[in-house]
Amino acid sequence: MRCIYSPFALIISAFLTGLAHHPLHLGLLAWLSLVPFIFVLNRITKLRHFIISGFIWGCTYYLTVIFWLATNIGTTPLIGTISMIAAVLYCSLNIIVICIITNILKNHYPKRWFWFIPFIWTSVEYIRNMDILTGGPWTALANTQLDFLTLAQNAEICGIYGISFWVVLINILLFNFLVRPYPQNSFGAISIFILPWLTGLWLTPQVQTDHASSLDVAVIQPNIHLTQKRKPGSAQENIASLLNDSRSAIEKNVDLVVWPESSISSYVLQGNDYYLKWIQGKLQGSKLISGIPYYSDKEPERKYYNSAVLIQEDSIQNVYHKLKLVPMAEHIPLSDFFPLLKELNLGQANFTRGTEYTIMDVKTVKCAAMICFESTFPSLNRKFVQNGAQVLIYLVNDGWYENPPEPQQHARQAVYRAIENRRPVIRCTNTGISMIIDAGGNISHKLPLNKKGIIQATIKPQNIATFYTRHGDIFAKLNVLVSLLFISGGMIRKK
């Protein structure tokens, strides 16, 4: 049994947990993959060993989940590899922090310490996602469970952090049973395992549909390669292709056509009236939501935005500026506080962060049109719903990654956004994966990766306010409170 206490056990544990994130239908691995990690933490006693264990586990886990950062075709292989290594090392600090806190609690509660790990893990996940340097909840343990739609329904109550908590708790219960194989321990583990499946079944039928209104949409996936989008003078050719792809839907008087992020590469709202009038002249009563570049003010104070626009045949109705920018790709972190950082040129864009939660009205249906990365943030989507959004629309360009698993990892997370607020999701991407998801998290329409295509569907808007919409990540906040109480309580007892 000594092998289970070795670094090899940490690597295997982290690799299996990371593997559960990939589009291989292996989410069940996460139910037991943390057990070797917990055995290691059970054996060690010194702080440095906890730090080393956290570093080994964290590096292996994050490398397994986000290795694809090195394959970004928008940069050089060297810069891609460096950025991937930097992200892995930085994110590994999360696991090191979990291990350090576990060490503290183990010293104070030597017989019960492992029961606190679900609270600690969930707290660190939640706090980590507030970090302006991080990539958000992309690597949250909850994302390993998206193969299990019944389980995912619980996000309506506890958000993704409740799912992460359950995954860690199942591993703790299994560890406890292996150490103490008593009948009562097995009964407890089975009960906790079954509970969220029962509540998930109970929650699933709670979706209510407003049959009084509907929205006929056409989602265009143009599959325009990154080199074509970047080619000088390609704007006219790309717009012509998008209009041609949209023509059949417009002729059927569809209410809304959706084009992906940055699909119009020209500044159509700042001087390129020819392109704007061309697009408007083809709409024939349909409305268009599209990703565009946008700028405001004059040089040298000019600000550039990654934006979305609602265009109708006689006017521009709304413009939304992206609120959550991708660190090191769309902006330099902390550059809002230290403007000199904007002078750094690492191949990234220097966009300005938007400030308004813009709601777009299409045939009296209120839509939130968010951009790419923003689909991964539960709190951001919740804010749009609180502002009145009945439908969530994501404009995405994952063309930087031509192969799995990045596009699949990104697309899958939209299922949670539909469930959390019980809102239908329209996901429109450049190269895939475009989807229509109903308010129950069911994917009704889907276009494959690296294929041109169009989805035509009827969307049923929703007006209900879920527990998550009303209260947000209260479950995660309670985990933070519990963790702080036990840490402080243990310190007081020791004194």
C-alpha cells in the first residue's frame, strides 16, 4: 500500500480528475479520483509536504485540463506554451491554498479534518473566481458532471459550487468507508450519493413555459478560418458569406438572425456606412444580433471594445460592450489601475471593459447578448437575468483552437447557465459548437466543430425567478463562512 502515498498517487489522482473535464463522457471518474489525494493528505504531517503535494496535484490537474492553451493558432507555439505553463503554475496556487488550510485544520481536528475538505475546496473555488487574473470557473469540479443532466438540475438552487461540493464530499465518503468499512458508513455514502439525483428529478419539471410569446431564430455558423478573418480587405467577403448563409432564414421572415463574435470585422458603426446599409438592406424585417469591433472618443483617448450590436433595417437599436475580458488575450490584468501596462505588447488586444448590462428587445422578448468567455460566469449571467433577460445569447469565436477539447469544454458550460436561471440559451459560434439549449438544460439543436451550418429554431422565453436568480451563490458563501468558523475555532481551542 505504500504506492498510494507516493507522488505517483497524486499524479494519477489529478490526471483522472482532469480527464473528467474532457468530452470523453468520463465524469464519473471525479466521484473517486480524489481518494488517492486524500490518502496522501492523511499520511503527511509537515506543512512543506502539504505544499509539495498541492503543487504536484495542482500542476498535473491543470495541465490535464487546459493543456490546449499551447495550441492557440493566434500566437506562436513558444508564446502559447509559455502562457500555458504560466496559467498552470498560477492556477496550482489554488490547490496549494487548499492543502495549507487542510494542514491547519488537521492539526486542530486530527480525527475529523477530512470532513472539512468539501467546505475548503468549494470556498477556494468560489474566491478564486473573483480573481481578475484567473480564467473564471472553467476548471471548477462541477464542470466534470455535465454528462449527468439530472444531477446538473441542482444548479437552480446551489449553483455550480453545490455540484463541486457534492463531488468532493462523495470522495470523502468513499475515503471514510475505505478507512472505516462499517455498514453505517456505506449507508451514509449511498444516501448522500443518491440525494442530488432525487432532488434533480424533482427540479426538472419546474420549468414553466410562456406560450404567449416565442422567438423564431436563425443561428449562423460561418466557419470562417482565423487567417481569413485577419486577411486585409476580407470584411466585404466575410459579410457577403454571412448574408448568403442567412438568406433562406430571412426569406422565411425569421424574427432574429444571430452572427458570432467579431463576425463583422469592420467598424460598421464608425464610418463604414456602406457595409451597414448593405446589411440593413438584406434584413427584410428580421433583426440581427452580431459581434462587432467598436471604438469611442478620438485619439489619443480612443477606447476600443469587443461588442455586440442589434441591427434592424432602419436603425441601430442597442450596442453592448463586453464586461468580462479574457486576461492576457483581450487586456492586460490590472491595466485599468495601472495604465502603463496597456503599453505592453504581448500580442494581445487592448480592449476596454464595458460598464452596462445591456438588454436587447427583439419582438418584445428581452435578450442578453454576451460575448464568448462571458458564458462561463454564473454571476454575470444572473445579473443580466435580474435586469430582465428572458433569453441568453452567446456570441463566440473559438476559432483560435481548431481541435478538441477547448471548444467542447467551452460549449458544455452553457448548460449550467440555462439551468441556473431557467433561461433558454442561443449559442452562436464562428467555427463551432453552436447550440440551442432549453431552460431545462437540454440541447435541442447542435452544429459540429469546424463545419458551416445554420440552426433554425423557435425559442420560448422565460420569466420565472429561480432560487439562484434571487440569491446567487449563497451556498458558496456559506461554505466560506463555515470554513472561517472552523479555522478560527480551531485556533481558539489550541490557545
